Amino acid sequence: MKHKKALALLLALVMALGLFTACGSSSSDGATADGKKNLKVFLFLNDHEAPIYKGMIQKFQEAHADTIGNIDVQVTTRDEYDTTLTGMMTAGDLPDVFYVGPSALSQYVENGYIEDLTPYLAKMGVSTDGLMQEILNSYRYDGESAGSGDVYALPKDASVFAYAYNKDLFDKEGIPYPDPQDPYTYDEFVEVCKKFTKDTDNDGAIDQWGAGFANAFMLYQFIWSNGASFTSDDYKTITIDTPEFKEALQKYVDLTLVHQITPTVEQDASLGVYQRWLAGQEAFYACGTWDVAAFMDPETFPFNWDLCLYPTLSTGKSYTWLGTVGYCMSAKSPNKDEAAELIYYLSTDPDGQREVSGITTGNSIQIPNIIDLAEGEFKDAVAAGTLKYPSNVDVIFDYMNGTDYCAGRFEELNYTPNSEWHTIFFDGLDRVKNGSISVDDYIAEVQPQMQESLNEAWDSIS
Amino acid sequence: MSNNGKRRRMSAAALEEHRWGLAFVLPPFVGFLAFMAFPIVFAFIASLTKWNGINNMLDNFIGLANYGKLLTDAKFWKVLGNTVIYMIGIPIGMILGLIIAVGMNRKIRGIKVLRTLYYIPVISSLVAVAILWMWVFNYDYGLLNSIIKALTGLHGPNWLGDEFWVKVSMIIFMVWKGLGTSIILYLSGLQGIPRDYYEAAKIDGATGWNLFRFITIPLVSPVTFYMLITGLIGGFQVFVEVLVMVPSGGLNNSAMTVVFYLYQKAFESRQMGYASAMAFLLAIIIFIITAINFKGQDRWVKTID
């Protein structure tokens, strides 16, 4: 009887205490009993990537078995990542290694969450010169602005949102392929697209188009190519009322309203422009570097295709946006040396890079971070046909490195504390695209809201 | 002396029992503190700050400024309006539920199968059926517009893409999803009404409509009241349906609800403080409306006793 009571009391206590220990700090488990270091890693990875990256971390752990005890890898989805990380920050329980994007970098540094990697890289005696500098620079911060100064993260990947065309449709219509080094002007693009836009089964409804445009991802190219931008250079002022911006937006919506070479807003609502591209209904669509493996897979996209450049407006230069996410190290990590080593390994290990870029696997979900590898083995594998990639692979690198006819850049929202102003703009854009409001009226309507939101965003971190 | 000794032993036993009682109450109490009281207090404090999830919450105290800003936030009022419009579905669901429940409240063959069928939407995953209904509402290829085209030869509305029709779509979906629950609740209410009431009324010459109007409706009013309360509380918290079916929040935010906006502010715009204030304001609105409902129930809610 006494025992039972004691047991019950114990159970009650355990349950009660369990509630606290579950939320308790775990930084104390930074080492195993025999003095080896433990690391915690928190990443988002898709199903393709997860086994590759987990394998890489496994290899790192085995190679450092004398110093590293256990590496705890937590993987989540892109959508869940920010929420979970915010929770970890609030609880003061950050993992040793996690992701940061260029947009959040300065805030993470200013609030003391992440550690400067520069001294650790120096201590390891390694160089970052072999990495793509455009991307690496987006992880520099000098205490004032992003882009220069010390390195706070190393890139996990660098992506380019290139343009693509359906070769089979070009063959069918007898139209010469676009030149991967000479982008169409707007007028040329419209003319080419008109040749594709038709009713192929004679049921009275258009079922094949020149192109399809997903607003939030494919308007930037027009804006930038016309020399305009969503914000001022200091990212504090919304500049969508400039003549250049208005002209670019007008030309963008004219593709749907006047030239009618894209599905209408209603048609887009029934079946998205991305699905229509996959179904072979559009001659042109976008292709991110992460899309390549899927587009090369006949199950997903049963057409021949290749990469090309977005059409140009007044600057004559074709633009698109770049993306990246990088590994950073918690400022409170008890094992910073080991964490820095893991970061350097994940970002630059040639074997790992060969695997994710598809040099060894044949399926590419990203381009290599290392310039030599990208320019050498990667392109060789494409040329040899062992890596499933379209032949105009240079389009990717041209956008990444910049040429006199094309360039890549980061979207303005990467440099603002949040992207609400961007959401406000795109939320109602279909009203312009379906002709229910003019470009001028729309801009007059949303610009004050966007500016107010941007002010609040900056104010929220001051 | 012996009496005293006995009393002392008794009280010691009572005391021990008391302690054990406390020990057993402790886990749920701690659970309440950790998972209810703490988050509420935390959210309230957060609502007084410019916390963005990254900065230090307490360093960014701004008093009631978030609440003040909310009252002048046009988008907040718009999404609150949308949320209230969706509640048109509550009476529609009740009326349909009661009619179907009355029809089912009799012994016919296959009644159990029929009842089960109506309840399937309730037990189905909300996300799964929402995706299903996205296809029902599809502009070109959807079931609804195909039927409309077959019947009238006209192209039906852009259900999820139009500022007006998206609300109609959401109401249709929510009524469909909730119908099974109303039917079950009304069925149990109907079965609690004694047969003699109807028999007595019939002897007095009451017709079918009168029986329904003066016996059935008043005597299921406790069920109606329960559904009104839970419907309103749930109605203010609608989120998943919209997130799945209209992930953008609809053209011009025409489908967005308060909780959807709250989510956007918290996790997309990283304005945790502002979102917390919105959560509190929403809770206050729900509290006031529920209180009014309880106050008003004496006027129309009848019980059999």
C-alpha cells in the first residue's frame, strides 16, 4: 500500500517535472561523457536533398569520430522552417548550425543570434575564394549594410530563375530556337509568342499560348530590364510610381490584355500557368535551377526543352532573380570550432557538391557552389550527357556571373525586414491583368499601403 | 485525552488525504499553467510590444499602440467583415440540418446508412475535402460549372477567383462540411421530445406545420442555442478552409478571415506583437458576442422542464 502511494506520488512528480524539462535548455548536452562534442543541426530539405545531405553529415561525423560524438540533424520543410526557428530563438535554444537567408542576416547579427565565421575560417586556414563570390557576398555584413564586411554564413546553394522554352513546340511551328546569348526584345518576344497562340483542336477556345507568367516570380524580370525597381537603393522607399516602373508593368499586363499571348486570369485560375507549361501548352516558361531534374524527367515533362533568356525592355539587358540560403552558426554554440568545420564542409566539400549538382548522380537539383567544379566537371558532365541538363547550361552561369546582355540580382524583398509590402502589391495584381483597373490607378491605390507597410517593417527592427 | 488523540489521528489522516488530493490535481494544474495560462500571459505581453520573433520582446515595449493601430487598420476591418459574412452559413446550416433531421427522425429502411453518409464530411480531413472542393469550384473544369454549362449553356462564375463568388463558395463549403454535425445534434434533440406533446396537440386539431412551429422548434431550441454559440465561436476562427482553398487570401483579400490575417502578420510579416494584439481583440469580440448570446437566451431558449 505504501509502495503504491509512493509510486503514484513519483508518477505525479515525474509528469509535473516533465513539463518543465521538455522546455528546458539543452545546451548542457553539448558534449558526451568522454569529452566528445555534440552538434545540433536544423535544416529544411526537400525529399531529393534529404538523403544526400544526411549522408554528407554522416560522413563528416565518421571522419571526425575522435572529436565529435553525435550530430543531431533535424529536418523540416521550407514552410515550417521559419516558424520553428522563431520558436527556437524565443526559447533561447538555437541549434549549433542552421540556415539563414540574405534577408534575415543583418537582423540575426544585430540581435546576437549568429557568430561571425571569418575568424573561424581563418583559424582553419581555409579560403572562400573558390566559392561563387556574388552569392558569398550576400552573406557579408559590415555592421551597416549587407554585401561587404565579414562573412556570417556560407552558401548551401545558389539558384537562378532562368527562362526556358519547349523545343518540341518550336519544331512543330517551324520557328527557329531563341539565341541563348541574344535575348529577344519585347516586340520580338510578342511576335514569336503570337505564332504559338492558337486554338489547336478547333473547338473555339485558345489552348496553346506563347507564354505564361506567374506574377510574383516573373514580373521582376520586366521591371528590372526597364531600369526600374520596387524600392529605392536603400530599400526604404517604394518607387513603383516611376515612369520606368509603370511602363514595365503596362508592358507586362499587355502581354495578357492586348497581345493575348498568355492564358487569361480566369484560365490561369482553372489551371495554373506552371501546369499548362508541364502539359505542353506554353512555348515559354521559367525554370529554376531546382526544377532541372524534374523537367528532365519525362514523367513530369515529356518534351524536349532548353534554357534561354527573358525578353528585354528599355535597358536591352535581360534580368532575373537569384536565390540562396546559407549555413550559419549560433552565437551561443558551445562547440563553435566543430560547427564552423561542419559548415565549411557542407558548403564546399567537392564530393557533396558533385552529388547535389548531379555530376555523380545524373540528376541536378542545384549548381555547384564551387566555381572550378561548376566550370569544369559540371559543364563537362552536361556536355558528355552523363548529367541530365539542357545544353544551354551557360544561361545559368551568365545570369549568375553577369554579362553585357544579362544579369542576375536579388529581389528587393531580400533586403527589407519583411516582405509584406511585396504581398500587398501582388495580392491585387490580377485586377490589372484582367483589365478591371488601370496601371496608374492600381499604383496610386497600393503605393501608399506598400510604403506604410515598409515603414512599419523598418520601424519594427529599429 | 483519548478523544483528543483520536481527533488528532483523524485530522492527520484527513490531512494526508488532502495532500494526496493535491498531488493528483498537480499535473493537470501544472499543465494548465504551462499550456494555457502562460501562453495567454505571454501573448498579452507580446501584444504590448514590437516583438518580431527575432528582437528582444521586452526592449520593444510600446504600450497599447498595436491596439490603436488595429482599430484604424482597414485590412483588419475588411477581413473581420469577410469573417462575419461567412457566418451567413450558420443559420443556413441550422435550417438545412433541422429539415433533414426531421426527415430522418423516423423508421425507414437504410436510415443508418443515410445518417452515416451525411456525417462523412464531418469526420473527413478538412484539408482533404477542401482540396476536393477546389476542384468542384474550378472555373473551367469544375463540377459546378460543368453542371451549369450543361443546364444553361452559360459559363458559370469564377467561383474562387471572383471577389463576390469566393465568399459564396466558402459558405457553401462550410455549410456542407458542418451539416452532419447539425443533423446529429438536431436528431438527438428531436428524440428527446416526448410523443405525448404531439398527440395532445393533434387531439386539439393542430396541423403538421403547427406541430413543427409550436412544438418542435421551441423544444429543440437548446440545441439551436448550442449550435449558435459554437458556430459563432468557430466562425470567428475560420482559417484552414481559406488557407487551403484560396491560399492567396483571394483577389484583393476578398476571402481572407481574421485568423488568416493574424497568421500572415505573425509568420509572414514577422509582426508577432501586432498579431498578438489581433488575437486578443478577436478573443474580446468573441467573448462579448458569447456573453450577449447567453444574456439573450432566456427570451427564446425553451427547455422541456
